[in-house]
Amino acid sequence: MSFPLIKDTPRSSSNPLRIAVFVSGNGSNLQALIDEAKTPYCAYKICLVLSNEEHAFALTRAKTAGILSEVICHRDFVERHDYEEKLVEICGKYQIEVVILAGFMRVLGKTFLKAFSNRVINLHPALCPAFPGLHAVTQALKKRVWFTGCTVHLVNEGVDTGPILAQSIVPVLDGDDEASLSNRIQQEEHRLLPKLVQELALGNVIQDSFGTPSVKRAHF
Ligand code: GRF
């Protein structure tokens, strides 16, 4: 027996899944989600872009696309709990169903994850469980792996440890440095993330009776 991860799916362009994208910087993955959202059969809608950094270029991307944004800076809060409560409140205001962390440089804890249980998705530039945390591309180069890639996963309380939803492999080439390898990984991220969010909205990400999520590899 299995169930869609997100209730009331499948969605469609006329009844889209309401997502928020959390960002801290450039927002190239946000851009990929924006571009996909313009296609006719897209079943999700970006209802909010939230940044913890007021100068993030991602905010300019949101504005250009006509998407509402909010800046909630973690430095304005003494307690992490209060910061996360604020994030929950803002998401409630925009009736957000799923949160996508796309280059959001904060770790979310209990308070937020309880409110959005199984509904927070992260993108990591490595093949999890390899190279969690910061500087994943440098870690891969240092280890001299032949292949790395990117992972879309559900967020739990660990760092890049949640259930894996989708992955894409990127070969490490002779002469690669951090810039060249990051660049090729990002190209894969831009393909993988919008596809995964679309599959989520279509109800193709399912969980078994133990709650373990999965999505058919054939969809990718
Ligand atoms: C991505 O490479 C993602 O894997 C990591 O942060 C980066 C964000 O890039 N979590 P961008 O802001 O989407 O360009």
C-alpha cells in the first residue's frame, strides 16, 4: 500500500501545488523553477521566495518574475526557535504547502520541520550520503572521486541526511577545478529540481506504509 507524499495530488496548472523557495544567494535553481513554472502543464506555483539575506540576487530574480518575496534575517533573532516560528508564520500567510531549500544557507530545526513534516526539500551538490555539509564540491575533488553529482532529498534534522528522492551523476573530468565541476553539477541541478517538484505535484512521489518516500526512476 502506498500513498502520495503530498495530499490532494495530482495537481494541475489550474490547481497548482503552492511552493515557497528559500534562498540565500544567486538563485540559479530558483530561476530553473521559475522557467519550468512558465510551461503549460506545470503543476506547481511559486507563491513565495524567502531569503535570509537582503542582498541575495535571487530576490532580483523573484521580482523580475513577479513573485512575492520576503527577507527574514536570522541575525534579527536571538533564538533559533523564534526565527523558525517566524518562517512558519510567513509560510502560513502565503498558504505554502511545500518548501524548497535552493541554496538556503541555514539549517532548519525541529520547530520548522515539525510544522512542515515531510514537506521540506533540499538540493545538495553531491551524491548523498557522500560529502554532506559545506563545500561538497571541494570535498569531492579532494577525495579524487570519479563521479559526483547532485541529490534532491527530504529534509530531516541532520545535515543532508534525509530520504533521497532523486539523484543525478556528474563525472569528474581531468583538470576539473571547483568552478568547472560546480558548473556542471549546477546544470544537472537545474534539470533535476524542477522535474522533482513537478513529479511531487503530480502525486508521483509516494510513501509506503512505513513512511519511506520514493519516486519512480523512470520519471527522470
Ligand atoms: C546549489 O548548488 C545547491 O546544491 C546548494 O547551493 C547552491 C545554490 O545555488 N545547496 P543557486 O543559489 O541556486 O545558484
